[in-house]
Amino acid sequence: MPKIKTVIFDLDDTLLNRRIMFQPFSKKFVQYFFPSATDKEYKQIRKVLEKYDHGGFSARPQMFEPLYRELKTEKPPDKKLLQFWGENFPLNAMKARFPSTERTLLALKKRGFHLGIITNGDTALQNKKIDNSNLRHFFEHILISGDFPWQKPDVKIFYAALQKFDLSPKQVIYIGDNLINDIHGAHSCGIQTVWANYRKQKNPTCFRPDYEIHVLEEILKLDLLQNRTMVATS
């Protein structure tokens, strides 16, 4: 069996804790668009915003219409909302790194693995998250669905990553938190998968990862990631 040469990651809720970014953003959102909100209204608006954000899986700007409809208030133009989102949501990406993110990536690099990212989302927004988290230098290739006509779980974006690295599926392992977009998507083109199940949830789907971890650093214990030559560091 070919040895694993490359480890590819999802971004949100795999390398970065999206909740850490969302909490200060939602506060800023309410203060900016609803400056006269009472404490009670403030809590309600943040709750509704979180509901329609749906953990980042809601399409934008489509999420804003039901958001403002439920709040029973006139919404600002979608362009203004999107601009505010793009400028402010990634600001806390550095704080959003999971505790073991940097040392895990560093350990994999020292073992000689090549690293990549496949993430769904707007290109500018995802790039800001990566830059603000100071993680870009770890990765040789970063694929963002906004640059392609398809997104995870479409196998085409996984094949695009394989082409970038010039590898076969058996030489790659993919790590992500979403059982459909990440696990099913990567499996569909023959890539082994690791489910980043940090919240220790039950698997309600028919999709079965090859491995499961509860903190990112656990991937360093996987046998198939022990097979590379250590790289000397200065």
C-alpha cells in the first residue's frame, strides 16, 4: 500500500474554532446594525443570528432575508451586510485556533508530510481567516470552493487537490469535522479520512470515517502518520 505523503485539512471547526470567531462578531453585528437595541433585544438578535448562520452552512446573502424577517425589521442592503461580514468575521481567527493546531501542524511538517487545506466558502473570507490565524505558511496548497464551480462534498474539488499535489488518493489522508462534506466527500474519491469529532457527537449518518479523533493532536498517534522520515530543523 502506498505510504501517506500528504495530510489535507478542512478549515472551520477542524483547524479553527468557528464559535470563537462568531461570538465577538455577533456582538459587533448587533451593535452596528441595531445600536438602540435593549439588553433583551440584543440577546434575541444574537440568538436569531446564530440560528440563521447555522454554523456557517447557510448561504450568503440568502441567510439575511429570513434573519431580518424574523426580527420584523427592515434590513440594510445585502452588499452592506456582506461587506460587514467579510471585514469583521475573520478578525478573531488567531484566537480561534484550537490549542493543539500549531504544534500538530509543526509536528507533521517535521515528519516530512506535505500539508494542504480544502475548505468551502467565499475566497476572500476564507483567505482572511487563514492569514489572520497565521497558519498559511504551513500549507503548500489551499483550495477554497469560491475559486471553483463546485464545493465539498463534490469529488471534483478533492480530485483538484490530488492534481495539485500530484498524488494518488492512497497517498493522502483528509481530516474534517463534517461527515457529509468532509468524510463522504473524501471517501468518494478513495481518500482515507479522519473525523474531527471534537464534541464527541454520535454519528447519525451512514458515512463511516476510517479514524476518529477528539482533539487534533491525536492524529499524530495514527500508525499511518508514523511512516515518514524526520526532517532536521535548524
